[in-house]
Amino acid sequence: MRMIRPLSVLALLLVTLVSAQADPAAAEQKRLEARDRFYADDYAGTRDVALAGLQALGDDESQPLLRAGLLQWAGLGANALGDVATAQSHLEASLSFYRKAGNPRAIAAVLNDLAAIYGQQSNRAQQLVVLVEAHRIFEELGELRGRAALANSLGNYYAGVGEPAKALPFHEQSVALRRTMDDAVYLADGLQNLGVTLRDLRRDAEARGVFEEALTISRAAEDEEGLAGCLTNLGAIAGDEGNHDEALAFYHEALRYDEAADYKAGQAILTRNIGTTLHRAGRTAEALPWLDRAVALAVALDDPERIASARLERAAIYEALEQPRAAAADLRAAMDAKQRLAETARNRALLELQSQFETLQKERQIERLEHEATERELALTRTESARVAAEQAHSLEQARRQTAWIVAAAVAAVAGLLVVLFTAQRRTSRRLSRALSELSAANTELQALYKRKSEWLSFAVHELRSPLFGIDGLCAEYEAGLANAPKETVGQIRQTAQRMRRELDAWLETERREQDTLILQRMPCDLGMLAGEVVERLQTTARAKTIALSFLAEGPTPVSADARRIREVIDNLVSNALKFSPAGRHVTVRTGVEGDNAWCLVEDEGPGLQAADFLTLFEPYASRSAKPTAGEPSIGLGLHGARQRVLAHGGELAAENRPNGGAVFRFTLPLAEMIVAHE
């Protein structure tokens, strides 16, 4: 089949759109004609009539629904003709216009069509994304046919990636929904997909019953396409059971239907199956003409997978007939076909790797821009400090000049009085010494303020990263259609933003009130409840990395603590565990009581800590031997700040490695009743 070049079609479409006069009535007529041609299996006519409708519509942007419908039929026609790239281009453009028009049912239908396109291209990740969005839309609309279609598509997706156990409940749901409709052929199609999945699960007895029910429905409806599919599957089951005569009867009847419909792909499958069954039944001489026909059909279809399969079967027959040269020729041709398949798979893998590389580059660019913004902030801080130091130096210079004038005046006034001069000199020396001492103290204080300001800025940046990643995760789930209802998702984002603002306000207030000592606002609270709140808030970040984040409270843990400070400690420990854990692992948070202390433990399944890590683990700006698994930033301030907060509460923070891999961080706080008793 000759492929239509996508760029040529798009160029022709652009020229006709610009040059044509808008005629919506004619375009609508073409849309209806394209639909009728599609259901009449006239796929070339479907594509051409839809493109003519777009030409009649011209560049009129006031008809998004009409334009979307024409693009959809053009895409479906192109796909049926094997022009997958053009089909994808038309369907993606159709989806854009349906979204603009706000038609959810049409959006879901086109998403389902695009899922089939992505599946043909082995773009499994994108296929699952569009299927999930379409399924959600049909569930919200409550439309039976759409729900049945998308459940079937999801079942086919999981069957296609080799997970029939996950495919089965979707196919069962699709069949259950189809049974409530008055459409026998639609039910038979769903039963066939269910039967195939049952066969993949090696439940042939159940599969036979399902196929026989579909066969009965298809015979009553005189649906020859459905009959061919059911008979082919029943023949395969009979052949596997060793019932060769029964299998041949099924295959021959199915072949008659495919020949009547001129369905070449079905004929290629059935002629190969007939030849293989005859060979298994010991009728090898009869099998050879059927395999000759199967090879010819596969070559005409230019289908490498069918070519390889048919030639391998014929090679086995040639060997049985003691024709080694013919067998070797078929084996070489089969290997060539498999090589074509492998090259196609490699090209697809390279495209996917290129896409992942481009995504990684964008993420690194964003990280670099964030780093540059932080550097600019620090540069501004250093500039301000330099200005203050310059002002101090200028004041000192003025003080020195004034002192020199005073000394000169005193010497001139008491030139003849040595005792007075000596007294004046001693007084001036003391004043100068005090001035120098005050200047040194001021300089020391300035350096301390600069260091504190730098640490504060670093802590603020560190503490704000976690909620920012939470917001990013919620947005990613929302864009992929995996999030909860939009209103709930927006509410979660707003809560996270409000928490960021409260955190920043609290930091600023604390900076105004604190000097060298961390001031705590103690109140009665439960350590387990604080840990549970942090775990719930970080679930979005865990899901984004496919990490299972769980929490267990081993009873009440009453403490008298600054709740905000303790949340910051737990948030840092859990965020670090997620940051350094590979995808698919577990992070566990537990709380409990031991003796006079309440404790909180965070353990992960990451690479753990090296011996060198323990030496500087809680020091500011300390680096760890392990690196974040998703390229997250790590500036080495979190554990330092967490330890300061725990020590200020009279507790302890420690770390160790798990025996089976991973790290464990554990901190303690005095129980509330113990604090009262000591006071």
C-alpha cells in the first residue's frame, strides 16, 4: 500500500484553506458524507471528502466544532489507509479544536482514537495518558457506550503490554456495560476481546465459552466480520487441544468470510493457521500450498511480522519434506523480516530516548535559572554589606581626622606646659583606643549579621522547596488527568501556597525577634498527629516518584513543643528520604513512646549512608555521598536546621543504616508530663 506523505497533505491543506472562500454549509455536507463513507469502508473517500470540507471551510475560525469534525474524519480515513503520521497530525488538530469548542464527549472520542495511533507507534506512556483522560470524561458524563469503549481500550492497552491480569477486569467491565445495551454486534466484539484475554491467562475452557457465545450472536446478526474473528479464535483453541479436524473446519469457514470481504490480513493469518494445522496433523504435503499462499499474502501486505511467521512455518514443512535449500531460503527471509522489526523497534526506542533527553535538558535549564536567581539574591546581600562597611570606614576616617585636629590644638594651647601636654596625650590615647575597640566590635557584629542573614536566606530557600515540589506534583497529576476533581486539586494547591506564605511570615517574624537563641512557642501537641499531617502533605511528591509513603502511630505521643518547628523537622527528614530513594521503593514514618521520651522514626530503602557521611552529617552545607535519584537540588542545610530545632526542644537526632539497605533517622522529644514534672 502506497503511503501518503504527511507534509504533502498538510501543505495541500494549507494552500486550499488560504485560497478557498468560507462555505460552512458545504463543509457540513462534506462532514456528513465523510462519515457515511467511513462506515461504508471507503477510507480513501473518507479522507478526501473530509479534506474537501476543510477547503470549503477556508480559514473561518468561527466554526471550531465543524473544523474538528472534518479533521477527525480525515485522520480516521488516513489511519485506515496506513498513513499513521498524517492520521496523528489530523487527530491532534481535531482534539485542539474540540477543546476550544468545549465538547467533552468529542474530546474523549478523539482521545480514544489517538490512543490507537500511539499504540501503533509503541508510544505506551502517551497512550495510557490519553486513555485515562478519555475514561475519566466518559465516567463523568455517565455515557454507557463511551464507558464500555474506554474500558475495552484500557483492557487492550494492558493486554498489549503483556499484563493480561490487569486487562481482564477492564474487558469484563466493558462486556457488562454492553449487555445493558441493545446492540448485539457491539456485545459480540466485547466478548471476543474478553475471550482473547482469557486465552492469554491460559483459561481456555472459559475462553471457549465466551467465543461460542460471541459466535452465536454474530450468526444471528449475520455479522461476517465478527464470525471470522470468533471462528479464528475457536480454531486456535481446538488446535491447541489437538482437535485438528475441528480446528480446520473453523479456519475454512472463517477464510470464506475474509475472502468475501477481501480482508487480506485475515486471509494471511488463516492460510498460515490452516497450513500449520495440516502439518501438525501429519498432512505435510497438503500444508505446503497453504503456506505458499500465506507467504504471498504477507509479502503483499509488506508486514514483517507476518512474513517472518509464515516463512518460519514453511521452512519447517520444507525440512519435513527434505528440501533443505528451500528451508534455508525461508529461514534467511524470516531473519531479514525480524531484522526489519528490530530496526523499527530501535528507531522507536531512540526517539523515546531523545524525548527523555530533551525533557532532562529542560529540567536542568530550570534548575540553572533557579540557581542563578539565588546567586543574584546573595550578590545583592554582599553588595549591601559592602556598602555598610564602607560607611563605617568613612565614619572612622572622619573620627581620626577630628582626633588629629583636637591633638594639634591641644599641643598648641599647652606647648609650654609639659604636665598638661602629658595628661592630654594620655586622654587622647584612651579615646582612640576606645574608638578602635568600638570599630572592631562593630565590624565583628557586622560579620555576624551577614553570616546570619546568609544562613537565614539559605534556610528559607531550603524550607520553601518542599511545598514548591508539592505544587509541581499536583499540577503534573492534574495535567495527566490522574488527579482528583479540579476543585479539590486547586484547593490543595492553594493550601500549599498558604502554608508557604505562613512559613515565610513566621521566618521573617522570628528573624526580627531572634538573635543567637532559637525562641520556641511551646504548646501541648501530639508528635504522631504532626507526623501524620506532614506525610499526608507529601503524598503528592511520593506519587510523582512512584514511592510508597506510609505512616504508623504506635499510640499517643504527647509533647510540649513548637508545632511549626517540629513539622519542619519531620518535613525535612521525609523529604530527604523521598529525594534519595529510587522509584518503586518504600518510605516509612513511625511514632511512639520509649521511657520518658516520644520518638519519631523515618526509614527509607535508598543507598544509605557512607562512613564519611556520619562525620559531617549535621554540619551546615554538608554534602552526602549519595545523590538525589531524580536530580533534585540539595544544599546541605536541612539536617543542620533539623538538629538545631530538636536540640532546642531538649531532644536528640541521630542516624544509622538499615541492615537490608537504606537509612534511618530518629529523633526524640521529652514527653509533656515529664516536662511538667521537671518544671
